[in-house]
Amino acid sequence: MMPEEIVFCKGGGCTAKLGAGVLERILSRLPKPEKKDENLLIGFESSDDAAVYRISEDTAIVQTLDFFPPMVEDPYIFGQIAAANALSDIYAMGGDVRTALNIVCFPEKMDLNILGKIMQGGSEKVIEAGGTLVGGHSIADADVKYGLSVMGTIHPDRIFPNDGAQEGDVLLLTKPLGVGIVCTANRMGEASQEAMDMAVRSMTTLNKYASEIIRKYDVHGCTDVTGFGFLGHLKEMLAKGLSAEIDSIRIPHIPESLAYADGFFLTAAAQRNRNHVGDLVEFCGVPFAVEELLFDPQTSGGLLVSMPKEDAQQALAEIAALGLPCGIVGKVMKKETQKIVVL
Amino acid sequence: MERVDARGKTCPLPVIETKKVLESMTEGTVEVLVDNAIAVQNLCKMAEQKKMKAVSEKQSEDCYVVTITVEAGSQTQPDAAPVVCMPDGRSAGTVVALTAETMGTGDDVLGKILMKGFVYALTEQEQLPETIVLYNGGAKLSVEGAETLADLKLMEAQGVEILTCGTCLNHYGLSEKLAVGSVTNMYRIAEVLSKAGKVIRP
């Protein structure tokens, strides 16, 4: 069906993530230390983006790693996207990137120039982030995978928790949705150049800029939208007994993505996301394509921020100047209906 | 009966291959073999959207059969079908006049969001308009970089005539930027509006 040369890219990015349901089951069964280390400020109980460990009164380190198979055919762009995606977890916590290590899986028989381009793209993004690439680890594997293990720093009092949303907050999304759908259509040769250009521009844009803007305001909760899709990550954000109302008309998206969803460029990952959170969501007459958009797994997606309305409006004006579709997409409410309502 | 063996293939391939087979049929059934439950769900989702009946059966751990039935006359045409073979997804005589970059009055930032939403919602209607005319500020909706462009292009591909006022494009310095449909003049706009059975002006 597909020509031989695009074996490099057979459906990667965050669509390659294991389903959220599967993970929760395994994680809940892992042994835990008897005594909790009180310097561990954020571990994986709260489904957060990265771990945060306090090393002094005014400094904590932020640790994360992310890697995945290619979702685009150009190895240099893939390197940039994989790095931007891995670095994003630091920014979702409100931290600054310090050092990064390469994680590489690469077939022994493949052209090493390809690996060179991947790592060039990755290291450029680490430098743009203000960090230093300090090493890495590589494995001979059947398929290409690339990413980073990243260390950042943060003031322990200024961490953006994943689940800190408060009643009355509004929800700000800093990048367009739809990159999963567009990349899928592209793999089948059906995406337009414009759509793919916007997807690539969005995926290669560091969340550094949006993170630095929102730090100037009152942020209650923040996460980055990746493999579990907008609704999956929103659900984690509302873990503390809150609900949300999403205004679908305000969802920033790659314009063509809705038409591609109507053309059934549907990934397994999006369906897994639907299975995982679909029961918590009530769609009120929203078209099928918009539903798919909200379940679409994002690679290097934007930040989803829960913050007071006035702060969000000012932050949005600054973030819009970064040049990607973004918007205030809904509000956080008391949990009455047990549902995320999408209007 | 048609058969698609999509075992060993990952989404969206089973769905896209089945879609192509369905689009080539006027009636009958398609039996699709897949090797995982998620692919079954994606196939059933597509069938539901196409208003077709789908029945699935698990034969073994790595073989599921989804049978989709196409009833005569139920088949919708592929998205990019040329105008001549449209069984009229368009509603004859309905004209949408987009006269501003915004929808409604009150707040222009909101108005732009609403207009973008309206144009998208038009694409999701069962019946598309026959013609969309864009004039004054509406002319900004059909040019390069407009957020409404992709949806207008989609409707054009389904046979909707899209006409933008040339005087208006000139006025806004956008003559070189028109990216969908064609340029028109006031005579044609007056004719289209006069002959319309129904004019929708959001």
C-alpha cells in the first residue's frame, strides 16, 4: 500500500503512546517506598508531566523523559519535534531547561546520516530552550525512535501543578489541536501542504514561550496536551472533583483537520482516548469531526492552563502574538453533572 | 459481497481501505477482517457516520469480522466528487451572504470567532447552499490566511459556488489574495440574491 521508503515513518509521535487505561492499571500496582521522601514535591500520583524534587529552599529539579517513533518523513524536522515534545514537560511545570540527554533507537543498517539529521534537529531545540545536551544512550533497534531525558530547575513555590484548577477558572489552550489527524492524513498522502505546514510549525514550536508568558500571571493548573488528547489531559486536570464546560467553537485547531476527521483519518490512539474518557464527556450536538479533534492525540501539543479569567485574557493576547492559533476554550465548574460538557 | 482483509494493518488503514470500497458500491455488504478491537470500533464509528449498519463478531483473539451493509440509495458520494455526480447535497436556490468578517454585532473579536464557527457549521449541514456570496468585510473570509478558507474550499469541492466581490477585494487591497472560488461583480451579486429562493445572512 505505502511505498517502501516511508518505512521511516509508520505512525509515530504521541499516537504511539500506550493507552491511559492500561497505564493506570499497571502504575497502581507498582510497589511504593514505605516512607515518602518529603523532598519529592511531585511524583506520579497526580498524573503530572514531570517529577519535581527539592534540593534546597529555593531550587527544585524537574525531571522528565519522552521519546517516540517518527510522525514526519523529514528526519531533521522529526528531531526538532521529538525534542520540543520532550522539553515541553519542563515548561508545563513552569520550569527552565538546564540539561538534556539523547535517547536513540536506530536500525543498524539504516543510513547514519539520517540519525545525524535527527540529532541535529534535536540539539538545535535544546539550545533554543537555553539548555545543554550532555550525553545520551543509543540502542540498535528495528525501528527509529528518538527523544530526550531532560532536567530543569524551578522555584519550589512556583510549580504549576497539573490538578490545581479552581472553580471559576477559564481554560487557555496555547496551540491548535489536530496535529494527529493531519499527520495521519499526510501519511496516507491526503493532507494539504498548508495543513502539514501548520502542523509542523506547531509541533516544532517550544512551549518555552507560552510558559514564560503565563508565569507573569496567576496560574492555578497547567499541563501540556499530548498523547491522551485534549479531553484526556483535561480530565487529569480536573482530578480534584471539578467539571468543565468547553465551547467547541473556540477550540483552536488546524483548519483542515476537521475535514480530514470527516474523511475518517482515524487513529487507534484517538479511539483509545475516546474509550478512556468518553463516558465522562457529554457532547451537545457537536459534529463528529469536532469530537474526533478533542480526542486526537497531539505530538508536542500546547499548554492547557487553568487560570482566572482576567489573567487568561491578558496572557492570551501575548500568546496570540506567537503566531499559532490559540484561545480560551472553556471554564472550570463545580462538579454537578459529573461530566465535561462540550457545547 | 466485498471483502477487505486488513489484518496486520494499523489504523487508519483498515478504515480508509474500507471507505474506498464502500464508496465504490451502490448496495451490498462489505466484510472487513481486522486484528484488534480498536479497529472494530473505528470501523463501526465510520459506519455510523455514514448511516450504514455495521455488525461485528470476534472470531478469535486476532481476528474480528465487521460486516457493513450498504442499502440502495443510502450511499453518500465521496467528499471530492465532481459537481455533476452530486445527488444534490446542495440545496437549490439557497444563498448564503457573508457581508462582514464578523457574525452579529457587539464584540468584533467574538464576532470573528462566531463567523469562523458559522462557516464550519455550514460544512456540517446535510444540505449545503448553492452559492455563497462574500462582500464588503466578508471578502476577507475567502483570501489567503483567512481562518475560514479551508471550510470554504471544502464546500467549493462539493460544488458550492463561491463568489467574492471584486470591488471589495480591491478596496481592502486583497485582489491578489483570493484563494477560493471566483471574483464577481455587483451585477452578478444582485442577480444571485434576486433569484435566490432563500438568502441566509448570518
